[in-house]
Amino acid sequence: MGKKLKPVELGRKVASFTLEGSGGGSISLSDYIGKKVIIFFYPKDMTTACTQEACDFRDASEKLSAHNTVIIGISTDDVARHERFIAKYELPYVLLADPEHQVCEQFGVWQMKKLYGRDYMGIVRSTFLINEKGVLVEEWRNIRVKGHVDTVLAAIEAASKPKSKSKTK
């Protein structure tokens, strides 16, 4: 691996990547052309905030699916840990393992963090919306979990509404 991917940019096509996914096998972003894709990056399986976020996406998955949208979660955890996380919380979407953090770096979420006075590299919780053509259309960086999935869902619902002609009074 170790191949440097082109950094993402709003309004631009996202370079495809391939990572090992839950359920076995490799998953590529290009597998989802024709669908909207939500990618949420989170620090670690089974931790309080990450579990809440994963479950919030789980609970919104039917509504998102109704808008031709798939959900992908990415962390640096390995696939075996992802499988346990999915089984424990009945997550209906794929989780990808990015142990070398190449996709995290592509999306700019692998950053210096600070906890209890200690500096370390880690994932800054962020979510990205890619349209049916593979273009990055929304990003939410350094998010707080509470209410976040509702914000993402509202953005997708707004984007899915047919454009109406403006009415003049």
C-alpha cells in the first residue's frame, strides 16, 4: 500500500480507493458510482461516542437508503474488530479498515490530537457526502455526535428534492 491518494476537495471527484471491508473482501469507492455515499470517519470501534454515532447512522439507514444513499464507516481498527462491532450493534452497513490511514489522510482526517496533555495522531471525527458521480458535495469536519446524523439526513433530503422554479409574488 502506502500509495498517496489525491486529497479530497469540495466540488471535485474523489479519487477511488480500496480497503478491506467487513464481510470479507475489498471494497472500492468506485463500486458505488450511481449512489450517494456517506463516509463517516471515527476514531475507534466500541468507544462511547463512536458507538453512538454508528448506532445513529444505523437508525437512519432506512431513510438514507430511500434516498439512494449508502453508508460506509472507516477507522484504523482491523476487520475482525469491525465484525464484532457490527454484530454487537446490528450495524446494517460496511465498515472499512484503514490501518495505514491512507484514506484518512486523503480526506484530511488523520491529524494531531491532544488528550490529557498527550499529543498523538488520530482520526478527527468527520463525515463526507459524495454524489452519484463520485463528487464530494458536503463535508462535516470535527463534528459532535449529538444531532449530527439528523444534520446529514436533512442535507440529503434537501439535495434529493426536485428543483422547483422560483415563484414571484
